[in-house]
Amino acid sequence: MMTRVSMFSIVVASVLISSAFGCGQPPIEPVNYLVVNGVEARPHSWPWQISLQVLENGSLIHYCGGSIIDTNWVMTAAHCISSSLTYRVFVGKHNQSEDEAGSKAISPEKIIVHEKWDPIMTFEGSGSYRVKLSEPLTLSDSVQLGCIPPAGNVLPNNYTCYVTGWGRLSTVGPLPDTLQQALMPIVDHKTCTQPDWWGSFVKKSMVCSGGDGVVAACFGDSGGPLNCKNSNGIWEVHGIASFVSGLGCNTLKKPTVFTRVSAFNDWIDQTMMNN
């Protein structure tokens, strides 16, 4: 599973509002496979994961990932959104090839972009989209809220996190039917900005994960979450999948780069209150 070679950023939910509903404690707990290659996730164990789908020739096609952050809001990557496309937010999905009980496609009501997003300067890290749903979600075992980490929170090097999505299994590989997960430890800012890593492309508002040359996010994972469990046993969405190397998704010393969610808490809260 991997990400599209573009940069995306996030739009995230308010910690206060999300916590009012409860978040980050899936009724079906993920299985923590301590392996380097991606594997199929336990069905519905990442219940805040959404599939952002586009309508093509009368059919809905998976396009990007995303996360549920409130019963009316999801977040995804800026480069996943185009005014020329028709979108549906699919919640409660595991297998894209099956009609699953509890899954539902919802139309967006409003799409909000971060005011500093510039599609030409994608590496600046300010591209963020929040999608307001046209109807509120009913929470269930397969549909839950993702938690937003505290403002300014930065995880240490090698902290255990998981990337999830329906992206390609390798740079030119197939798209899986089922949701995949992969162990991708944090690479701290000092390491990720070294010249033989990402250098100055990585900003303080970003977080790196992976980089071992074996596993990474890939095309189709963009907008999806970087899931990390805190000291209280609560899963938090610390990143939104952004970009990988143009040499390939799983290039050594080119970890997947995510927008760092904790850099945008104030903007998230403001957007929630104003809309």
C-alpha cells in the first residue's frame, strides 16, 4: 500500500468536539502485526478510515483515503480534491468489491480548503481540505471517530505507527480490494531533513514515517491516516498521507511524508465553529 506522488495536507477536526463523542477506541481492536510488509487489516478495526470515491461512467471508484473526525466531518488531502470531479465519502468499508452491511456512500455538503493552500507550491505543507457531510453519521462498530492529537504534539524517532489504506501494493502494483495496514515507525524531523533523506522539502508542519525501502504508503493512500496509539491506549491520527519519492513509493531514505495534524489544531477548531 502506498501514496500518490503529490503533496497533500489536511483538514482536521477539533480535539474538543471530537472527544465529546468519544474517539480512537475501535470496538474491533486492530491486530498489531509487527512486520515490515503491509497486510490486510482486521475488518473494521480502523473505523475512522474512509474511502473518498469519484464517480466515473456511472461507477464509484476509490480515489483517496481520509479520516472521520466528527459525525459531520472528514479530512483528506488537498490534492485529492478537484472541482471537476463528483465525490462520495464511503464510510464503514473494508472490502471495496463487496456490498457490506453498515457501509454507506454520503455526498459532501461543503469542502473547505486551508487558506494558504497553493497547488503549485505543494511542498509548503499548507494544503488542507475538510469535507462536511450532507448528513450526520450514525456511529457503529464499523464507523467511529478518529482522535486528533494535542496541539503541537511531536512523536519521537521510531515511535510505532500504522498507515492504512487501499493504495497500490507497490509502485506499479495492483490496488487491493481490502483495507491494508503497515507498520511504519516515525522518522524524526532531524533525520528526515538530512541531505540524503528529504532535506529541506520536509517542513515543521510535516511528519515522516517509514523510509526502510521496504514499506511505504503509495498511490491511492493519499489523504489517509497515520495511526499512532498514545500512552493511554487511545489511537490518534497524527498524519495525513502526503507524498513519496518520484523514484518509487518504497525508496530507501525517502519515507512517506504526512501533514502533521497537531500543527493545525487552531485552524481545525476555527473551521468547525464557523461552519
